[in-house]
Amino acid sequence: MNGIEELKNHMIKADYICNEKTATVLYLAEALQKPVLVEGPAGVGKTAIAQAFSRMKGIPLIRLQCYEGIDESKALYEWNYKRQLLHIQAAVNQGQDSRQVEEEIFSESFLLSRPLLNSIISDTPTVLLIDEIDKVDFEFEALLLELLSEFQITIPELGTIKCRHIPYVFLTSNASRELSEALKRRCLYLYLDFPSREMEEQILLLKVPDLSQQLAEKVASVMRRIRGVEMRKLPSIAESIDWAASLVWLGKDDVDVDTLLQTINTLVKHQEDLEKLERMLYSRQDLEFR
């Protein structure tokens, strides 16, 4: 287990705290050269884990932000049509052979590489982050399968381009839809949930300068109670960090009901959630401060 503990320590130096299970998945992903599919609620550190891994390794991060309607021209590659057209026009004027011209315009010099291809052709190892994969359709997922299993990309006009260095691949998902079994089969699976109170304390102390141990404990304790309330959107770790930083800036050394009411907008981003928590706090119900 020394390798896993060492990885945990290196991730802390890269400003990311992970538990034993998370560190084990990262360790095995590197050992087995497998992509990691990271699922969990929004704001629990899915994107941050890839960013921290990149910092830990000291290598570039290549990020593909997924969205509905994304296609291969934005993710993989596309041809430089304007340059191809200009080359064809020049070749025709010079009387070049049409077959030779066709070979020339479908060469790498006319190719515009996008994030997925960039991770394959990079001269150095990279971390490839495919963020929010659940926002794309099954057809786009199919485009990824060759890359995720064989670390190569096939371009019909050029052939197969194999990776120069196998990238470290992270895919994140908020689980807004079920991903295909073919994609899941190619990845190691990691589910990130909201942290335990003790782990959240460690995260806050790492991320918020000048935060006292006492205030970190109180913030983590209150966050745990708030996340036990049925809400439209539970506050994430990012919002917990914002709240702790706000308390430091306001010179607070403890949290009481009035302080939470004053700063609640750093935690809650929906009006109905705000009103619900405020009613509970004013009536001193369910969110008792001890």
C-alpha cells in the first residue's frame, strides 16, 4: 500500500485531499493504463481531481468541455476547408495531377486537431479531461470508444493515428443520464460523494488561508446538517470553501444562527432553498447550533 499512500501525499501537495478508495482508483488507473470515469453530485471535486492529478504529474491538462450537440469537429478534428480550397485552386492553375492534389489536401498539414486528437499527438504525456460526458448523446460516446480502449484515433482519409504517449484520461459525469455499458467497460469507476465531516475540515484548512481549526470544524458540522435538508440543490464543497473564506474575511471566529443568516447567500443559489433554510433558522428548527 506504500504506493497508494505516496500518491495521497502527492495529491495533497497538489491541493487535493482524497481518501483511501479514491487514491486506490488513481493508483490502479495509472498502473493499468485505464481511463477513470468519475461520477457524483455537482461540486464534489470531479473536475478538480483531474486538475490536481495534472499538477501532481507536472504535465499539461487538455480539457474537452462537453455540451449537448457537440460533434467530432469540435472534439476530434476537422479539415481546414479554406486552406484546402486555396490549395486546389493553386494546383489547378499550375496544372497539377488531380490525384496528387487529393493526397496533399488530406494530409496532416491540412488537419485542425481538437482536444481528443491533441492528447494523442502530444509530444509529452498529458492529462485528458472529458468533462460532463453525460451531456452528450450515445453517438458521441461511440466516437470515444477507440480512444478509451486503444488510445488511438482513426481518420478515414489518413488512417489510424496511435498515441505518442498514453494520456491519463478522466471522464466526469453528474449522472444526469445513464452512460453506455461500452463506455463504462473501458474505464475504472469512481464515485465521489459529499465528504465526511472530518474530510471536509481537512479540505477547508487546505483551501482557505488563515482558517482556524475551530472554525473549520464548525463550518463542516453545519454543512453536514444543511445537506441533510431536502433541497433543490445541496451546497457543494466549492460553496463550503466560499462560505469559510467569507467568514474569515468578515472576521468571524464562530458560527451562530445570525452569522449563517447573514452569509447564507454564499451557500444557497436557489430562491426556494433560501426561503426554506431561512424559515428553519428563524424558527430554530432542525439546524440547531451546538
